[in-house]
Amino acid sequence: MIRHSIVLMLFAALGGPANGAYPDRPIRLIIPSTPGSGPDAVGRLLAARLDAILGQQIVADNRAGANGILASSIVARATPDGHTLLMTSSGHTINPHIYRKLPYDTFADFTPITRFVNTGGLVVIVTPTLPARTIPQLIELARAAPGKLSYASAGVGNLTHLAGEMFNLMAGVKITHVPYKGGGPAVIDVIGGQVALMFASGPASIPHVKTGRLRALAYTGNKRSGELPDVPTVSESGLKGYEAMSWYGLYGPARLPKPILNRLYEATRDAIHLPEARKALAQFNIEPHDSTPEAFVQFLKEDLVKYGKIVKAAGIEPQ
């Protein structure tokens, strides 16, 4: 009886019965943004490819709010059996510098699985009625009326927020920040003219730029976007050295069993490198990236330090 109990405990520690295959039911992928946003597009693309590789449905669950804190909280509290996952971006390492108290520990409450894509940069988009057609013209407008122009973001502490604050800092202007609960609604309000501009993700903005509903002034990456080759970088446009780039990573709750961790890393790596996945990502200038769990942990530590310096230089007070 004692031996039987020990065996059951060992099985439980491994995430299930020894002869049970992972996953044995649908997997819930928590996406910290609204439908139609950049993270949503990437998350659903990943979910669709993982379906076939893992042999189970991957259910995309949008939980926008507080720059990903709501979504992260759900996964931090989840059972570490590989059936609840988090896909998030640089907000995960920005939030500790923006919020005085988080409902989870950025490192201790999660198992980093892989950084699976690099998003290049953001697109500086403006409502078509704004007279500015270049970054110098935008700076001229902002200097003429400090605080009158506003820029939208996907939330406080999001890269779309910090990119704007870095722009204010480097250009010597004051453009007012207007946070939204996700990139999708923010982009819609820029299209409608409720907000003048945004430093937006490629998936959320490039389709609208191509249809003329938005105007792209510049790209925040270190080189031009392959999808918008005629749009210069911000650095090319006069703000030398300006760069704002992001990435997406996959996490599980803390104490995710090693066999499940390895299975998810390998499946994600294979899914994102499929020819059809690479083609879909290329539309938004997003590149697949292969990062082992160990490499991802080290990257996160370095990213945490980097954004701490940016937040301090921008003078952003923790909330």
C-alpha cells in the first residue's frame, strides 16, 4: 500500500500517469491582449500550428488588461500540468518597473519555455488627417503645441507606451500618452482620429497602412520593415540611435515538469518554423526565433535590467 502511494506521487510529480500521453485534453493559451491586436494575431497563428503537432486543440483565450498582468496572474495560479500556457511579450519584464506591486513574482511563479519570435520593431502610425507625413514634421507639430497631440498605447508599461516615452525624451517633445486595454482598440481610435498617433505592432497596423486607413511615418526597428520598404526607420528620420523592438515568449506555471517543458519547447520550435507559419509571420516583419528554455531565462534577466534603465531615464513613476 505504501509502495502504491509512492508510485502515485511520482506519477503526479511528472504531470500524470506514466502511460498517459501529454497533452490529454485541450490546452488553454492565455493571450494578454484584445482580439485584432498584434499579440492576438501571433498567438492564434501559434495555436493553429500547435494543434496538429500536439494532437490537441489549443484554445486561444484573450485576457486583456493591465499590460498583461491579468493574463499572467491566471497562469501563475494554474496547475503546472502543461494545459494552461501564457504567451506574452516584453511587458512581462517591463511591469516590475512600472507597478509597485504585482500579484505574482515575475520569475518564481513561471516556467519560461521559449522566446519563439522577434517582432522587429513598431510602426509609427498617424491618423490620415494629421498633416505630418514625416518624423521631422511630427516633431515640429508637437513642439508647436506641447501636450496637445496624443499617442495611444496598448496599456501602461507596454512597449507601445515606452516607445512613445523614448520618442518624447529623444525628440524633446511632449506628446500625451493615452493608454488602452489592448492594441486593437487603440489602433481603431487612431484610424477614427480620436487619437493622433501610435507606436503600433506590425500585425495590428500594417494591414490598415496598406489599405490607406492609416499613414506610416516610420519604423522603430534597426532596419526597415520588409513589408513597408519605403517607410524609413525613426533613426533614419533624424532621431539617431532610436530603436524599439519586441519579442513574444511562451510560459507555463512554476514547477512545470521537465518532460512537458521539453515537449512544449520542441513543439513550439517546430510549429513556428513551418513554411506556412514563416510566410504568415513575414507579412508583419516577424521572424521565428529558436530559444531553449535555459537561453530564454538568461534573456529575461537581461531584458529586466534593460527596461529598468529605460523607465528610469524616461522618468516614469511606478503606479
